[in-house]
Amino acid sequence: MITDLAEFIRMLESEDRVAALRFILDLLDKKKYGVQAVYEQLLTPALNAMTPSGDENIDIWNEHVRTSMIKSIIENMMPFVMAERDAVGTPKAKTVAVFCPPEEYHDIGARMATDILTIHGYDATLVGANTPLRVFQAGLLSRPADYVAISISNPYHLIAARNIIASLRESFPGIKIVAGGHAISKLDDASALQADIVSKSLNDLHNLEGEQSA
């Protein structure tokens, strides 16, 4: 019997955008999966299940197409995000700004994090990929936040992320800093980043007030 993940990957490989979107929305509508389960059990594994073709240019094409399809699915899941937020019913009156550091163009993790924070009662804003520090600082001056969450997918950006965290801490000493993303999840010890909270899974975002730095 074909699994939901295998069926979903088949649709992605055939680049059938409409079928893939309908498949995920139908699973959510039937309550077979919740939003976080879709992210963890379907979208993330499918994104990581790319098979090399032997042609670098084709591989880049395939990655871009699959990423685009998954982004479209995430954007169309917003009604389910809002429904789950209402069902959880734990408004926290705390704001979170989510961003990726400069040169970090992979923002799917940041998008997922923003949705999970929203479900669990936070007023979360996705700033997006490749955000220059000066831009983010200007945004925080005009729209103060209780937390900032930095998402790092590429391990090569960890040093830059550490420097950004240090700058944010100096400029905004009252803000709590959350560090997460694929690169963070692979670290045995993330203490060098000097973040207040290290998120290695979406579960860590349910209650930031109860989390501590790893």
C-alpha cells in the first residue's frame, strides 16, 4: 500500500502542482493530519528526498520547482493554521519576528516556524529570506517585538548568525532571541550562538516562555 508520503513525492516529481496542493489540503480537511504533522511528516521529508540526476543544472531546476510547490502549499494552509490557533486558544500577547540572515535564501523552515508560533498564540511576523541586519534593526525600531527568531538552513551561515545575534543583543537588550533551522538541528552544542532559546524542532516553539537555551 502506497504511503501518503510516497504519493505526495510522486506528485512533486511529476511537477503536478495542482494535484499536490489538493492532496495536502484534502488530508487536512479530513483531519488525517494537523498542520505540524503535515510539515514534519510530509513536506519536510519530501523536500529532503531529492534524487540526484547526475546533472547539476537539472538538480538545481528540480530543487527550485519542488521548493516553489511546497511554498505554495504552505501559503494555502493558512485557513488551517488559523483554525488550529482558535482551537488551541492560548493567546500569549507576545510578538515574534521571524527572519533568515543575509545570503540565506531557504525560508521554508522560517515559514513553518511562523505558522507554528501563530497556532500557539503568538503574534508572529515572517520577515523572510536574506534579510540584511540593518533592515531587520530598522524594522524592530518601528515594530518592537518580544522575540526574534533567526532561521539558519545552511551551516555556512552559522558564524554570520552568531554575529547577528550579538549585534541584536547589543541594540535590543530586552528582546529574547530564538535560533533554529536545519543547520541548528544538526548541532550537538549550539551554545556558541549565544541565543536565549535554541529550537531543534517545531515542538520547541509551542511555549517560548518555558524554553531555555541549549
